[in-house]
Amino acid sequence: MKTQVAIVGGGPAGLMLSHLLHLRGVESVVLEARSREELESEIRAGVLEQNTADLLTETGVGERMKKEGSVHHGVELRFGGRGHRIDFDDLVGRAITVYGQHEVVKDLIKARLDAGGEILFEAEGVEVRDIDSENPSVTFRKDGENHELSCDFIAGCDGFHGVCRKSIPDGAITNYERAYPFGWFGILVEGPPSTRELIYNLHERGFALVSTRSPEIQRLYFQCDPNDDTENWPDERIWAEMHTRLDIADEWTLEEGRIIQKSIVRMRSFVCEPMQFGRLFLAGDAAHIVPPTGAKGMNLAISDIRCLTEALAEFYESGKKDLLESYSEVRLKRVWAVSRFSWWMTSMLHRFEGDDAFRHRMQIAELGYVVESRAASTTLAENYTGLKEGESG
């Protein structure tokens, strides 16, 4: 088998890369370990920056998002028993769209298959070879048979635990990581929405988040011990904890419903430098992880892909390697800016081990400044809705 770009990983990053390359006349093959059914049913967060939503629309895969997604023009910061709205429209003239990551995956898979694209689901035992040569390849098993895919370049879009980053020789990259001493207890709820826009809440007992996935499905989180077990949390205890953290004096009600999913998400920040080695280019979670507080994971991955597409297209259109050679340098400037924002949101809204009353009062003071200062509110709004391409913070 032979192609121009071998893409390891069929999540949003890998699928978007294949889609954008197709529009620029570049061939690719996507290798994905999971089945199509698994990919399309894995419910993940879905806050799309303005840039991401615009790109989906501009490249012909945003029709369903425009019909079913929910456009939010602000968020609420809640602390000290009161809510404060950050108005994106007024501050930066931009918005976000709530549309599940698995829905984006569905749209991209359909677009690629409709266009005759090649996605090899359930590809097992993937290995990347000769990445420091001009003739790299990917080996894998499919339907019990061994295969080798020869290519010009390899895009590592296979996530934090994937094989691509691990294939780079020791000493060739540096990893920067911070593990946070808390996790998010997430629930998926069948019931009516409690809010039209996301609520980020600081409480003495810890962080809580209220969001909506659809008129019938809601997603809620609260800060927890990352080593806790969902079995320790019957539904009654979950709702009691959510009410304790979220109830305020204003006329607002946390709507309850049937909890259909419980999970605990560990929190980390991670960046590897550089994001390329030889003919291997890393994108998305393979290169960086941000805590979900800033809603940046998939958006940062799509921003990587936009940049990598331009670099690969330039090479095939003109033979120039300038953008390929500068890919890591360009991306890392943006990656660290987004990592800073996600770290800042996380630090401002969570209780850390050993925190005392002084630290909590400082958090309230900082949140107060954010909501009272137009300059500070604008900083949050422009980062949350997505820095424009070329901006780094």
C-alpha cells in the first residue's frame, strides 16, 4: 500500500487532516484502532471555538452542526453565591458552539467516505518505521493480515497514549507535564437543561460545571479526588453535592434527571517539544494535553491540523519545505498560550490540596476582578472563544 500522508489516529484531528488534505488534492490514509461504531458513540465534550465552527462550515462539514449545535454568546462565572455573565458578543464579537465531539467525528467520517477517502478501522498493532528517512512507513494488522503502508509523511494524531510520540528516539524530545491533585466527576443526565450557557462555579468544597449537550441530555461535573471510585457516589449523593456547590439565592434551579453515565477524568497539562521528528509530525493529544477547564482540547488539535495542512499542501504544490520545517516552532507558540489559559482557568476555579481560607479569598478576589474589569473580561472572552490564527495570547 502507498499514499502521500499516512495518518495514525481517526479522531477529530486525524479525520480533519484527511478532509482538509483531500480538499487540497493531497492523498491520505487514516489508520484507526477502534471500530467506526466505537468512534461515533464515544461521548466527549464539545465546546467549539469560533475558529473551529467556522472551519467546519467553510469546508463543507458544518451543516448538521448549524442545525443541531447550540450557539452560546457568553458564560457565567459563579462565586460567592452569585452569578456573573461574561458577554462574548459585547466584548469580542465572537461566540462558541456546543456540539459534541462525537458528532464532529460522525460528520467527518461521512464526508471522507462519501468522497472515497480511505479510513481503515480496527487497524491493530500499528508501528511507524524509518521516520528519520525520506521513505517512512506504517505497519499494521487488519482482518488478521499484516500490511505495510509506504508514505512521504506520517501524521501522529493517535492521542496521548498512542505509538507515534513513543516512536521518537530518547533525547530527541522533551516532555513538560503537570498532574493536578484533583479530577472531575462527570455525569451525563437525561433531563431538561438547567442553563442556556455554561456555568463555571467556585465553591469552598471545590469546582463545579453545568453545561448542556442537547435539549434532552445534560453534562455536569464537580471537582473530586482523582483516585475516587464512581461506585462511591450513588445518585442521591451526587445531586446533594451538586446542589451544595451550585445553589444560589437568585431564582435558579438545578434540574435533576436520570443519570445515564458516571466517570472520573484525571487532570493534567502536557506539552512535548518539538512536535516533529524527521517525517513524523505530531498533532492534538499526541503532542499536548490541557485540562478541560478552558474547553481547548479539540480546538487546539484542529488548530494544529489547519497549520499542518498548509505545510503539507505547500510541499506538494511547490516543493518548498519552509512551513514543514517551522511547524513545531509555530505550533508551540500557540500551544503554550492555550496551556497558560487552561492552567489559569483551572487555578482560579479549583481548590488545591492544602488551600486555606486566604487562598480561597484570593480566588474570589481574582474572579471579582475578572467580572468587574472590562479588560480582564475581554482577556477571558478572547481566549475562550478562540484566539485568531496567528495570535498567541
